[in-house]
Amino acid sequence: GENVEQHPSTLSVQEGDSAVIKCTYSDSASNYFPWYKQELGKGPQLIIDIRSNVGEKKDQRIAVTLNKTAKHFSLHITETQPEDSAVYFCAARNQAGTALIFGKGTTLSVSS
Amino acid sequence: SQTIHQWPATLVQPVGSPLSLECTVEGTSNPNLYWYRQAAGRGLQLLFYSVGIGQISSEVPQNLSASRPQDRQFILSSKKLLLSDSGFYLCAWSSGGQPQHFGDGTRLSIL
């Protein structure tokens, strides 16, 4: 089945710097890759997603890139702010299209 | 717009007691529904998903079961809780190929 690896597990940056989180997936048939942000005590919230027919997608300070050949995708946050501090999860939809397989998460800390 | 509700938000139960967590979705019909567990410091593990009333698929063997008695209601149950059942339980829904949306979870502590 699908397996998703996420790195790093923790990331600390200064306010204004960029943050990059990387994920790899195992199933070449996966075609949908969302990213979620989870704040303490809450459920994950979708922040951006990308489908396999697209190489890059941007939404203000957030961007996601996908390399289908290498089977990896990345989240880029520019001009980080303290409110970006949270746990970020990547995911890949399984071959059957019925469920998402999640990475183990990255705890991002942005210090001012 | 669609909303998802989970309750209770927190629950403390003794070992061996039963469990019932409920999740309901509003504003959509025939959604796919999911139960995940999130252990401390770990990712989200899919426990069950359902594509329709009475249709439940289990992803991992465990002490838990799920039921979908109505189109927009998903219930997670156990007859006898174990210490290892402690964790943060999340319900999610999706529809029409759209992304999954999560509830705010139930933090379950087993004593």
C-alpha cells in the first residue's frame, strides 16, 4: 500500500524566513496530495492541495511543488509569521481513491 | 456550507468500559466518512471509512468498531476499552472527489 515519509519532524525558523517541508510517497498511482495545518487541540485544516497533472500551485505565501518522477512533493511557506507555528501534515490519496495516507507531521516553530 | 461536529471534545474512561463517539455532518448528502486516530507525536492513522449507510471498511485490526446508522452520522465504538486506545480521535468527511475536512476531534484518556 501507499507509504508517505515526511521530513523534517521539527523545524524552527525566524520570522520572515522561508520554511520548506518535504514528503515522498511510494505509490506511483497516487494522484492527489493535500497539505494540512493542525493547531493545538484542533483538527487538521486543509491549506493547499495539488493534483498529479500540475507541477506547482501557489496561494499567497504558501506553495506546493510536485515531482511525479521522483515521487516527492514539498510545501513552501515564505515570509513566515508566528501564527504559522503549528504541525503540518502531508498526505497522498491511495490507489483506490478512498482514503488519504498521512505523513507523521512536521512541527513548525516561528520565532519573532 | 458544510459543517462537521464531533462530541464529546474530551473523555476520560476507565479500562474495560464501553465507548461511543459520535460524528455528524451537515450541508451535504452521501459523504464519505472517516475515523482517524492520532497518537501523541505521531501522524494520523486511518481506522475506518464509509462510503454509504451500513458500509464500513476497517483499515487496521483493533479493539474498535464503527457504524453508520444514518447518511451523515458516523459512530466509533468499543465494548471494552484498553489503555492503548488512548489518543486523539478525528472524524472527517469528503464528497465528490473534494478534499477531506476534519472535525475538531475527541481527546480520549483511558485510566
